Amino acid sequence: MVFDYERPTNVDTIIVYADDVQYAQPFLQAMAQTPSANRTHWILVACAPRVTHRVSKFASNRSRENWRNKWAEKLFQGCEPLLQPNAGKLSTVLAKGPLTELLADIQSEYGANVQVVDLRRPKMSEPAAVPAVSSVPKLGSLLASMGAVWTVLLGETLSA
């Protein structure tokens, strides 16, 4: 006899993208305190930092995978205790490719109505208060000062 298992319809599924425990901690604590947290399936997705081009030239694929797995374990160990006391179910996933593909896979498994919460630390951008400096005035003043030096040098050479 085969039983057809159906997911309970009263369970919400929330995908949480995280890359830093300290940044995500206050948000996770607040989300875990909501009244619906005990009937929520949390999918915690670890988004490891990119390996720079310089490092990737000297590190093997295996060592990069080992580093990514250790990094994800530290993230999960820091985030799981925040959700487990009040959360219904917790799953952990290490993102190994583009998040859009991972989201499509999760949506195909749990339905299209999953909620996505992005708790990744924002990237630092250039400050907007620093005005853009044009190089044209610098070049103009450089040419003017060089012209003044040549004028002085030529004037002293011709007068001697």
C-alpha cells in the first residue's frame, strides 16, 4: 500500500539568505519571536563570499570547497540557535551557484508562495558625499606652471 504524503497547508516556508552571523542575528531573533514562527519551515541559505581571482589561481577546487563548507558550518552554528527554540522546522542549504537557480529549485519543491528574506550584509559602496574631481583643471594648472618655468629659464638664458 502506498501513502501519498501531502505537505500541511498551514505551514509557511521562509527562505533566509545570510552571509554574516552578527548582521543577521537581530533580524533572526525578531523573526523567531513572531507568533507564526512555530509553524514555519525555515530554509537558511548560506551565501559564502566569492573567492577572489588571485586566490583562485593558487587554491585547488577541493580546498575551495572545503573552505566554503567550513565557512557555512560556522554560519549555521551561529544562526541555528536563534531559530530553533521557537521555530517549527529548520533546513540548511549552502548556495553553490546563482541564487535565482536555487530559488527556482526550492520553489519547485515547496511551492511558489515561499517568502524570501535577504539578510546578507550590504556591500560597501563609494560614499556619495565625495565629489568627483575633474582632471582638466589639474592638467591646465600643470601646463601653466610648466610654461612659467620655461619662460623664466629662457629669459635667464637669453639675458646671460
